[in-house]
Amino acid sequence: MDWISNLFCALLLTNISGTLFYVIGIIFRKIWFRKDVRLIRFTTIVVLCAYALPAAYFIIRIVRLIRGSENGNINMFYDTPQIVKLFAVMGCVWVLLFLALLAYKLYRRHEWVMVCRGNIPEEDETTKRKFAEICTELGIEGKVSLCRNDSVDMPCITYHHGMVVILPLNLYTEEETEIILYHELCHYVEKDMPLKAFGIIISLLHVFNPLVHIMLRQMNLICEMSCDRLVCERAKDRFSEQQYFQTILNMLNEDEKRARFQLFALADDRSNYERRVAAMGEYHKKGGFRKGAALLLAVTFLLGSSSTSLAVGTELTYAYEGYATETQVKESLAFSDAADQEAKEEIARRFNIDPEDIVMMDDVNMNVRGRTIVLEWNVLAGKTYMSSGFSADAGGVITGFVVGDPEDMTFETGIKDPDNIMHCAEGNDKIYFEYEVVEDGRYYFFIINSSETDDIRITATIIK
């Protein structure tokens, strides 16, 4: 229960700080760098890294398990039993959602693998030559393959036994082929596929946060915008921006809903296409990617993320620290009451006493270690007085010296151990006893007034 409670706490804190981080990024985007898509892409990667911080929990736990320290338990947070149970339940809910989304993602991936099994190597010599030229120009020769597939409706790049560009069984002009191949290969240069895979992992990790899923969808569009810019910068001598976007527009089919597989297609829908064109226009107005701004933003975000995580964790601790103290006291009292009641019933059974004639005394804190405790009780006739329970460790010794007044009155005194065995002595005036503690547990000191008519004044000195 502890590990899943700690895991949920780590996810919760990271969700709060990561979400604030994401909102700050949106504010920066709206006010400062607006349509600078390369900077937007950079901040998205930073936010994804902020959401990935719970992975540190797994690393710490694995290290602790390897070292075998205390069964791998990690006291990461200020917890009470009630909060541990609550977080454990919520953690179990998260695990179920995680497994459900993971199963769905794996199913979709399996579907896509089945589609990719229909890949056949490109046979057109002109297309193969163009592909080799662009790969050489981009410095990625031999790293990406080229295939055709009759189940694919839109050119795309994906991962299937290595990175592969997949073309439909359509006839393209030489200009269209060049634009298509340049676009898909620039996705490889930008490392968009690993980034998308990282985003999917984050969406699984934070399955209960809708903002993460929104950010993942936005990230796909941002990658397309960034790729458009790179293509138009690197291939400006091959084709114009107008030719580039016109080719993409010609391939759009609004009547067809496209499956969301693990790939980057040339085009998705008209809405995203219009955003991509607008982003390119904004780029020309505002200028290129500002590295100084990116560095400043990264430092700001990293400091902000760490400060936010610390602040959120501190505030969360303060928020339930008072509740924790109160519930700990209540739970301790509840446990003590149950144990004390059981002890009373056992003494009543052992000495054949009416439980109503047993009085539990809580006038002194018996659970203080390493000190001498003095009890002064006026034990009523026919009654049994017992102390509140106290803990003792194996190997220790409990000694007692009990004096009764009047001196001629008989009484019994002793210790009840955790196994419900009564170690007692009977006498009058003065009784001394010594008990060697053989096991850890909860112990009780008791006095039984044997007289049915007279009270007895008891002074007891307990050393433990």
C-alpha cells in the first residue's frame, strides 16, 4: 500500500507543477513569442520533461529494493494511515486507467503493424533517386527506407523495423514526390517520432490529467509546423512555399477520417493545414528562432518548475498536517481503547471478576520510557485498578514496589503481558516484584483489593 500511495503523491505533485508549467508556457506563447513555432516546440519538450519527473520515484524505489533497505519502503511524504489508504485507493484507480489506456495504445499499435506488413520496397527509379538525393542532402543516407503500401492513403513516416517513409500506390509528379519526401524526411531530422513516443508515455503516466492529452494533440500540430519551416528553409532552391503548401492542399480529403496511428502524415485536415500556413506567415513577420530567448525561457522554466514543485509539496503538507496530527491522536486513542478493553476482559476472566469492578486508571502516562513512575491509588473495596497500557522491549526489566495502607489488608498486584499471562504476587503491607520482559508488546500494571468491605490506599513505584 505504501508504494502505490507514494507513487500517487509523486504523480499528483508533478501534475500540479507540470500543469502550472504548461499554463505559463501558454502565457509566454500568447504574449511574447506568439507564432515562433520552434520556440513553442522547445517549451513543449521542457514541459514534457517536467511531467516525466515521477520516473525518479521508480528509480529511487528500484535502488532501495536492490539494496534491500526496509523492504524498499520510501517515506517520501508526511502520511497518516487514513491518507495512505486514500492515496492508495486513488493510486489503484490510476493504475486501472493506465492499464486501460496502455491496452488501447497497444491494440492500435498492433493494428498499424498489421498495416505495415503490407509494405513493399519502392520500385520506381525516379522516386528512389529523389529519395537518395534528399537523404544525402539532409545527411541521413542509409537511416530511412522507402516503401509503398496499398492500405495507406496519405504519405507518412513511421517506425516499422526501422524508420520508413510509406507512400500510397498513387502516381505523383516529380515535384509532388520531391515535396512529399522532403517533408517526411525532415520529420526524421527533427526527431519527431521519438518526441511523439515520449509524449505518449507521458499521456500514459498522467492518464487522469486531460491537459496532458490536449498538449499531446497540440504537439503533433507543432511538430508539423516546425517541419514545414525546416522544409521551406532547407529546400528553398528546390520549390517555393506556395508550391509546397499547394501540394499539401491537393492531397487533403475532408470527407475521410484518418486513423491516429503512430506516424506523421503529410496532411491531416483543413483546419490544421490553415494553422500551418498561418504559422509560416507569422514566421516571416516576426523573424526566426531566437536562441537567446529559448535559453532564458529554459532557465526560467526550470527554476519555476523546481520552485513550484517544492511550494506545492510544502503547501500540501501544511494543508493536511493538522488533520494528520488529529487523526493520529484519534487512531492511537482508538487502538488504546480497544487494547485496554481487551485487557480488562482478560483480567476479569482470569480472576473471575465482574468487568464492571475493574477500573482503568489514566492519571499517569505509563508509556514514558526510562523513568520511575509513582502511582497513588485509593482502591475501593472489591475493585481492581489497572494502569493504562505501556510498551516494553524484550530484554528489559520491569520492577515494582507496592505499599498498602492499612498494613494488615491483603491485596494482589502484578503485570499482565501481551500473551494475557498474569505475573502477580499476593500479600499485605509491602510487595516487591521484578519481571523480565521476554517479548515486545503492551503491558499493564494492576492492583486487586481482596477485601469486600474496606478500601486500601496503595502507593506503587514502577521502574521500567
